[in-house]
Amino acid sequence: MKVTENMKVRDVLAISDHMLDAFVWLAPQFERLRYPRLRRAMAGRVTVAQAARIASVPLTEALYLLNLAAKCDPAELERELRAYRPQAFECVETNPLRKPREIANLHDEDERVVFVDVTDDAFEHRDPMPKIAKALVSLTVEHDVLLVRHPFDPIPLRDLFARRGYASWADERRENDWYIYFFRPQAAAAAAAGRSEAYRY
């Protein structure tokens, strides 16, 4: 079976026992897939394209490695990958180059911030999604910001929330210690503008 960018990790793992080692080679974050509970939770959510972004490698590099592990012909792979769009040969940067102005001056203790720490869940091999979803529901007004502490940049989560209208920005404050902000861009900008107007008088 040929691995494609839109395949779920679950389907890639079903190809052979070697595929899990290939994912771990791509990024140590995928060690979590060795734990059955997390594999059931994660593998159906993450695509190969997202796995490449988690690993900070070009999509074509991830596809080449995974298809080699799946015993595909290297020469055929090279021919097919050469036809990919130019962006597939580059790492995809999820963060804007600069911290968005909506959260530029936001402190972790700001009253608008709903903070959730899922590092213990990750290290104890529990699915962090229920805790994050509960925190998201607790955002009561449009300019509230969800701040998630996570052991790596959760690309699939950021993509999921983007489809729900949330922008995101991730800050690796220490190695394997990420803080990810989720916010509604226009609402946050309006709130910031409102505070600026209030300070003017």
C-alpha cells in the first residue's frame, strides 16, 4: 500500500509492524503511539501531512521514509515525489513570524486567559483532548483566550481549532515545554482596541 499525505496515521500503522518505528524515527513525539490508549486516541486524528509538520520535516521527506518502510520501490518513489508541488519540499511553519498583535501583550494571568496544563496527561499516556475540549467550552466571551501547556506543538489540535474559527500561536519556552494560545482574531483585536481607547481618556 502506498502512503499518501492525507492518510491517517492509523491506516499507515496498519500496513506493517515496521511503520511505528518509521514514525518514531521521524519525530520522538510519536513514541506515544507505542501506548495502546494514546494510539487509539491519536492515530485516527493525525494525517501524514500533519505528522510531517510535527516532525518539522518536508512532506516529501516524510512520504519517502514512510513509503520505504512500507517496502515501496525507491526509484518509483523518487519519480512520484519529483512531481509534487514545490512547497512539499519545504518545512511548513505553522506560527506567524511574529507573535500576533491580539496576544502580543497578554500575560498568562490575564483575566481573559483560560489556562489548561496537559503535560501530566501526556507523560502519563492519557488523551489530553477531553481536558482541552472542556476548557474550550469554558470560554464565555469572544475575546477570551485559551492557553494550553503541552509537551510538543500539537499541530492537529491547532488545525482542528482553526476550522472552528480560532487562530493559534505556539511558544516553546523551554525544550519540550510549549504554550499554545487559541483566540478568535477579530474578537481579540476588538478587545485590545477597546482597552486602548479606554486608556486614552
